[in-house]
Amino acid sequence: MIWKRSAVLRFYSVCGLLLQGSQGQFPLTQNVTVVEGGTAILTCRVDQNDNTSLQWSNPAQQTLYFDDKKALRDNRIELVRASWHELSISVSDVSLSDEGQYTCSLFTMPVKTSKAYLTVLGVPEKPQISGFSSPVMEGDLMQLTCKTSGSKPAADIRWFKNDKEIKDVKYLKEEDANRKTFTVSSTLDFRVDRSDDGVAVICRVDHEALNATPQVAMQVLEIHYTPSVKIIPSTPFPQEGQPLILTCESKGKPLPEPVLWTKDGGELPDPDRMVVSGRELNILFLNKTDNGTYRCEATNTIGQSSAEYVLIVHDVPNTLLPTTIIPSLTTATVTTTVAITTSPTTSATTSSTRDPNALAGQTGPDHALIGGIVAVVVFVTLCSIFLLGRYLARHKGTYLTNEAKGAEDAPDADTAIINAEGSQVNAEEKKEYFI
């Protein structure tokens, strides 16, 4: 009886020591997130441990490792580290079924546990774009759908056109048959025009399992549309005798080829001078008969379009020399027409013949011509002054002579002049008498 009592006391004393030592021992774990197909590391640590065992168990409460001893036959589960302070294991090729709550147990009195939740991310499949049929006619309504499956959680889908995000889209999320992943789809509706031809429409899938590298699907649009036509002249100021090229710039899909040129609603009147080469109409030498409305017409399988150009042929400007009229101080008027020869073969008073290929507005001032005109004006002015001086001198001499002739019998100068004029008249009468 005494032996039994001493054994019981000894048992309680040992248990008390174990309980007292285990009060500072706690296992520590952390939640883990891993991408499907990756490897998860589960770690359990104890700061203070007096050689107490550690154990990992799965969500089904099956023991995976007890200290360094493997308990579950699964080749994907391996021991990473085992000591009195840590027990770490790895689970490779993780699947969605591995997701759940794992337990680390420290076998003290009582047993202490810590939970770690393993989250497995489902990787979305590469997206696919459907709904495009090539080609699409301008003005048609296009509906494109982008779809991806297998994402966990549900993936996000975004649309881009010409690197610009399109916000007005429809979004649909459906749970897959395994009730763990999702299938996501998005629909884009828009009406196409010719500016959409060759544009890349991109569907982008964003998900945390993709490590900031989104998956994309791209669709290049092909839009057919009627031609657009524009006529471009080679010169904005066509002149008589010059060549002219009219270019018919046509854009369309399919590409219109060839183009049709007409004048005033009919065929080109002079095929020898009006040569059509591809989209160009080449008029070799312009004349006034070329005036009219020229039309370029382009046609493809979608439709046709045209443009018009009104041609007005301008005269070649002539260079005319001025006529100088110089008034004299006498009663006579001298009219001088200046004609300067500037070259052995060209007269300044005649219209110069232009080179048909010469551009308008390239003639500059003729300094030799201007100098000649100035010299002639100076010469004529000097001659006029000389004639005026001579006339005044002669008039003064006649006055003095008359005064001398009448001074003999006259009491003053005025009477002498009158007497002299009378004598001159008598002399003229006498002269006429002798004749």
C-alpha cells in the first residue's frame, strides 16, 4: 500500500515537471500560396523545445511526417529539414486537390497545434478570340468574344484597340465542372469603318498566377471599303505651252486598278498629247482647247468613286517696254519711242517667245535695258535745253538789231523799235517788189 502511494506521487511529480516545461513551447506556421503545378514548402518552428516531437498532417488528418520519419507514401512529399526546433516538408507538383488546411502538432502535455492554409492558384488557359470572319464590309457591326478557362480565382479580361483600352464590354464568369476553377468570357461590340483596316484588336488576360506576365490573343482586322479618289495637279498655275500631269490618288480595299480618265463627260480628245500612264494623265503641251473638267473614276468590288478637276490654261505673260513722251519748253512736242536691242536675235519692242518648258515668274529685271532707257532720257533732255537756249539767244539779238535801226530818228528806244519794224516791213515789201 505504501509502495503504491509512492508510485502515484512520483507519477504526478513527473507530469508536473513536463507540464511546467511545456508551458513556453508553441509551434509557429505560415499560410502558403502556390501556383498549380508548383512546389509548396510547409514549415513549423518551435523556439523552445525540450526534445518534444513535431508532426505534419494533411487536410484529411493523415500524418505526413513525424519528426524525420515519413508516414504517408506519396512521392510528391519530401523532408526538407527536421530538428527539435523545426520540421519543414515540401509538396511538389501541387494540384487543386492539395488545397486546404495543414496542421503542425507539438506533442507536449497537452498537445499544441498550429494551422497553415495551402492555397493553390489555377492558371488560366491561353485566351481565344472568336466571332471574326474575314473580310468585313465597312459599316458592319462586329462582335468579338474572348474566352479563357481554368483560372482560380476568376481571371480578368481586358480589350485593347490601337493600344487604347476599350471599356464598354460585356463580362461573364462561370464555374467549371470541378467547382474549383472558372471560365471567363468577354464580348466586344463595335461598328467598323475604313480606319479599322489592319488594326490589331487584343484580348488580355490578367491573373495573379501569371506573375505579372499577362496572356494575350490578337486579331488583325481586314475591312473592305469603296475607293476614295483625289486628283493632284503637277502645278497649281498651268500655262499655255507647258506640260501638265494630273495624278489620280485612289485608295480602297480591294485596291482599284486601273482608273478611268474622261474630259467633259467624254473620252480624251487628243490621245497624242494626252497620255494615260497608270493613275497619271500627262498632257504634253497645254493650249486653250484643253480647258475643261477632267474626271478620274476608280472602281473595286465594293463600289466606285470619282473626283473632278477643272483645268484653266493661262496665257504666258509678255514683257513690254514703255514709250517715253518728253514735253519741250518750245511750242513743239517731241515724242520718242525707245527700242533697245538686248540680244542679237531679240527686240525689246516685240513680244518675247517663251520656252514651253520654262516656269512662270522666273524672269528678272534687265539692268542693261533700264540703263539704256535712262541714257536716252538724259540725252533728249539735254537736246531740249540746247534748243531752248538757242531760241532765246536768237530772239534777244533781233530785239537789239531793231532798236539800233530806229535809234537814228527816234527820241526814245520804243519809238526806235517801232520805226525799225516799219522800215523792215517796207524793206520786205520792196523785196517782194523786186522778186
